[in-house]
Amino acid sequence: MARDHSIQRYRHWYARLLHLYPKLYRERFAEPMEQTFNDLLQDRAKEGRELLAFTLFIFVETLAGILREQTQACFMKSRNIAYIALGTAFILLIPLIAMRFTKEVSWTLFDFVFAGILIFSAGCFFEMARRKAAGNIPYKLGAGMALAAVFLLIWINGAGLSTVLAAS
């Protein structure tokens, strides 16, 4: 009787644990995983073997799978964000290399941070607009032109402010 109560409790917690999987994965595999877990628990109970240690092992193993699947799902969603970050870094290499070879370019750390935030945020906003457009080319073109205008406006005003601050 007490063993049946333990099995029901373990099954309940295992079902709750499976809710941590990404939705698509959970919809496809949660039911067979629950059934397998239930069958294994029933077999161990019939053999009179320890259930708690086995359940903890399965929970740790499942949690590792959940972390793996969540990481993969997160990477797939934000893959373009990683590309935007790499693009931003490569663009910022241009003034960094120019500083090394010419005296005309003299950026401070603040300039690099400002430019990095501006370029990265413009890329992220365009990615957001691109996802919303879903095949609507005029919308994408309009969003790109608007973001380019805002980017240039902020860039030019930032350069002017930087010049004024450097002169004083």
C-alpha cells in the first residue's frame, strides 16, 4: 500500500518534470516517456528493489536531457542573434584596425561601446521586423529603410556630440 503511494507520487513528479521540456518535444515524447517510467517503476516494485534511488537517477538523467533540449531550442531560436553579434564584432574591427595603422581614427572605449550597442540593437530590431513580416517584402524594405534612417540619425548626432565634447 505504501509502495503504491510512493509509485503514484514518483509518477506525478516525473510528469511534472517532463513539463520542463520544450513544448514540441514534450508533445511528441512525454506520453511514451511517462509510460516507460511507469513500467520501470512497476517492474522494480514487483522485484522488491529500491525505488527512491532509481527514481532519483532517472530524474537526474531526465533533467540533463531537459537542459540539453532547452539549450538546443534556445540556440535555434536565437541563432540569428548570434549572427548579429558576430556581425557587430566584425564591423567594430574596422575602426580598431584603422586605429592601429592611422592617426586619423581615435576611438575611445565609449565610442566602441556606443557603436556596438547601436549596431547590435539595429540588427535585432531588423530581425524582429523580419520575423513579423513573414514574406511581406515591402514591409521588410520599409522597416529596413526606417531602421537605417534612425541608425544614421543617432550615429551622426553621436559623432557631432563626441566632436563637441572633445573640443571642450
